[in-house]
Amino acid sequence: MNAVDQAHSFACVQALASVVTLVKSHFPEVSPSFAPWRDDLQTRRWSERETLDLAFYFPGWSPRLQCRSVLVQLRVSEGCLEKNHPNLLGVVMRGMTYDGERWRLVTAGNWEPTGTHLPQPLQVAQLQEICRGLFKLFSA
């Protein structure tokens, strides 16, 4: 679900701002979006109340990441968004283009990306470091 629709507490808003800071520390050229999904009936049917979804758009094509944007879904425990601090259960990152998903990195198993067009090894390490930072951020 769009992060902007889920941010009901100061702690959640603060956590989302910290997510942007963390991602921009690795990819300073990105522009964040707290509402990557359209607000229509079709999209709302697929919404998940236990996710905070953000997108990070590059100013053009990122050849090292093999995408134009990265969709970040933060899976949080049920009901934690109304509490003082969200509890992060997992992260899904997707490298996206106009054609759809090119790769996916999930914080389960070995945290390696899968897909048709994978990021370069240095960028994979950056994405994994962002995920580690997200877990630290949400455990603080």
C-alpha cells in the first residue's frame, strides 16, 4: 500500500524519512515517491495493509541497476503502523522499467536478486547494504 496512506503516526513518518535518507546515501540521484501506486479500484483490490510501499526514480536509465526505478516494499507486522514504531519483518526491492519488473531482491534466503536483467555486483552489494540499514533503522 502507498506509504503516504499508511503514515498515521509521527514515528512512521520519521521512519519513512529515514528510509529516503538511507537510500539517497547510496543513490543520491534518485527522487522518492511515497505513493507509487495509482488510487483506483483495481489497484485497491491488491493493497496490502501490512506494507509500506515507496518508489525511487532515477533521472533516466540506470545501466548498473538495469532499471529506471526501484520499488521498495517494507513488510511490517500487523497493527504496528498505529503503534509508536513500525516493526520490520522483511523487504522486497524490485527494479522496474516501463515494461515491468526486471529483477527482485527479497530479504529471505540469500538476499540475491533474481530476474531477467540483474544489477551489477557493486549495486547488488549496495542494495543489500540498504536492506541491512533498513532492519537497523526499524529496530532502533
